[in-house]
Amino acid sequence: MAVKAWLAERLPLEFLRRFTHEQLSELQPRHVNWLHTLGFTALLLFLMQLGTGLLLLFYYKPGAQTAYHSVQFITEKVTLGGFIRQMHVWGASFIVTVVLLHLLRVYFSGAYKKPRELTWMAGMGLLLVTLLFTLTGYLLPWDQVAYWGTVVATDTTKEVPLLGPFLLQLVRGGETVSELTLTRFFALHVVVLPMALFALLALHLFLVRYHGIAPLTRTDEPPSTEEQLRAAGARPYYPDHFKREVLIAYSALAVLVAVALCRKPHLGEAANPLVTPTGIKPEWYFLPVYQSLKYVPGWLGVLGNGLLVLFLLLLPLLDRNPERHPRRRKLALWAGILFLAGGLVLGLLGHLSDTTRELFGRRVHFDNKGLPRVLPEGEAAPP
């Protein structure tokens, strides 16, 4: 008791107690379900990435002559180094997956509408920062795949109208991917992007708690009172929904641990700017953009993808339909489904392009644009 009294004189314990009680007892509308747990899962995965990233920093040495060997040392010599590295590498894919699913849930439930426009924009900012984390982290092992994958990814910047050459120089630190690129990406990965992440995350979480869970009612209808929510079947956040969030988040973490244990860390040969390997492709979440640039090359393709990102960022300001319920937003519902299907098809074509596979007993070659061609007996597969 003496310790509690001592702390109470120095800290706002009563304020913190009341704040915690209000958050835990906040009523959750009846439509809140398992899909509303993805934000909590993403937060846990972000914290896991932060922890594993800090552990890797103890041994990683940025530099063209040191990066590859330090990653090799982490993978082969450091106790649990390979496991920690795999957690960090696979964690990136897990976070992108969860954040994308979270954004899809918000889109289809109309939760980005008034007064939650800024919440959506902060969430989109978090998605972009997450993708930049994966892009900058991809180069750090400094092996052949990392080096040439970064060459392909950064090449697209030179197609930006007017600013292309300047952006390419800015990103790479020169004409080619070099040690300057590596140090820039490292600084972005461990300093700049974490700062942006924490700022956006703080804003996003504050707005989520300030506005609460979005209802499915129209935006021009007054919000429901506590009595109306209780009558409609709403329940306090704790314990029911809190248990769902913890269960889903720790299940995702358990799957991530299992994958990290089963898959050995990949590390190819050290980066060699003079030898171009075949079959270099970006990570799965960049494949739709990668493939779309094959059909619409040059500045038009880059500008189109940029305008799509801008459209998604400004979506709450452009969509003036007051309806939130997906059944009353048929156009938005089908537009979302078509957008999702298009992304999946482009991703699949990007995955299959420039490969030869055995399908139904026949050898099928998929060309650069993903178009299949059955190879006659005895014909060699194109390189």
C-alpha cells in the first residue's frame, strides 16, 4: 500500500485506471466479429518484427564487403540466429497479409467513411510504410537475389515523368545499385521508416479508440446510444472480443514460429554486379504491380499504379455514398471484388511468367506476359 500511495503522488494512477476501465468496457456492436481482430494481430506482428530486427542489429554490418558475411555469420554461427532471421523474413509476409486483409475488411464494411477518413488514411500510410520496410530490407542480405531484385525494383523509378532520373539517383545514390544504395536502404530500414511507423501507428490507434468501432448505419444518421447498442445485442470489449483478438493474434504468431522452424534461412551467393541471374522476381506482394508494368510499360504504367495508390488514399473523400452496409453498396462491393480478383490474377501471372511447368502430363511454357504455350515433344524450354 505504501508503494501504491508513493506512486499515486507521482503518477496519474486514478486517470489510468478510469481510462483502462472505459476502454475495456466499451460496447462492441453486434456485427463485430473475428474479422475485427486483424488490427490487433498486425500490431503484435509489428512488435515481433521490431524485437527480431533489434536482435539482428547486434550482428549485422551494413557495407558491400561486410553485409553478406555478417548475415552468413548470423545464419550459421549465432545461437538461434537462423531462427530469428527467418522469423524476421517471414514476419514481413505475415504483416503484409494481415494488413491487406484488415484494409479489405474496412473497405467492404464502409468503416472508412465519415468521421473516420483520417483513420483510413493513416492505415493506408501504414501499409505503404510496411511495403517500404520489405523493399529496403530485401537488399540487406546483399546476395545475388537481393541485389538484382533491387535493381529490377528501383529501375521502375526512372519511368516517372519528369522526375524519373532524379528519383533513380536519389534512391540508389548513383546510376547503379551499390554500397551507397545499401547504406541508404539500411538507414531507411532502421531509422526513418520506424519513426514514420510509430507516428502513423500512434495516430491510427488514437483515432480508432477516439471514434470507436464503425457502425453499419448510414453516415448521416446519429450514432446509437448505449441503451440502443445494448438493446441490439452489443457486449463490452472485455472479455469476449479481447479473447478473440488474443486467440487470433497468438495463433498467427504460432504459425509464424512453425514456418520459421521448418524453412531454413535462404542465402544465395554474394552479390555480383557482373553476373545477372535468371528468374529474378519481386516478393509475392509486389507481383501484381510487376506484372502490370509488362502490359502497360513505361511512364504510363508507373503513373497508373501511382494514381491507383492516390485514389485509395483519398477514397473516403471521393466516396460520398452515406451507406456503410455492404448490401446497400452494390457498386462499391463489386468494384472491390473485381479489384481483388484482378490483383490475384496479375499476381498469379507474375508468378508463372518466364517459367516452364508440367501440367496434365504436358510441358507448358509461360512467356514474359504469362501466356501459356505447350512445348512439343523434344523442344527445349526457353531460357
